[in-house]
Amino acid sequence: MAKKKDDRRKQDQFMSGWTIDQKTADIIRTAIDEYQGDVSVLSSAIGALICGTIFGWRGIRVTMSSTTFAKYERILKVRFRDVCPESTVLSRDIRGFRIAEDFGKFWQALSGGIVNATEGKIRELKTT
């Protein structure tokens, strides 16, 4: 129970000062003005940008395919790594991020080492 309280405190401290900065607001405004297509895709791209400011670009990278990641960057006309922190204190709250970090080679983990927690457990069982 103490761990959950510590995690909640960490989240509260991080989020208490969190706001959308002007640069992020400008990116969103430009995307809204210029995007033509399915609004649900635009909404997902904007959500990814906001989550990127909270969890870092590596945090959101582990939650989607490289194709989707690149598509959202094209829609927003930015590179997530240029506008989001690499990681934050909340990044390790994402299971895929923890696995990639614990694996030690972030990009190798994403590109073929360990794809997700379930697969990681399956591979672990098969090797023992």
C-alpha cells in the first residue's frame, strides 16, 4: 500500500505544475487548422502529443507502432523528440517503457527484442 501512496504522490507532484506550454498549444492549433481527414486520427495525434509532454517521447513510443508514431508526427508537423522530454518521472509507470529500459537497449527492445510484457513472459518461460 505504501508504494501506491508514494506513486500517487509522485504523480501529484509532477502533474501539479503541468500545463500546456505555448509551443504545444501552437502545434495543436496549426494541426487543427491544417489537417484534412478523419478527426479521430487528429484527436489521437493531439492526445499522443499531450501524453508525450507527460510521459516523454520514449514513453509514448512504446505504446504505438513506429508507423503510427511517424503518422502522428506528420499530422502534427513535428518530431516528438524535438518537442517532448525524452522521459519523465512518470515514464516508468508505463509497463512497456519499464521493459524496454530493463532490457537495456531501448530501440532493440522495440524493434524486435521484447515487444510487450506478455510476450516477454512467454519468452522467459520458454528459455527456462
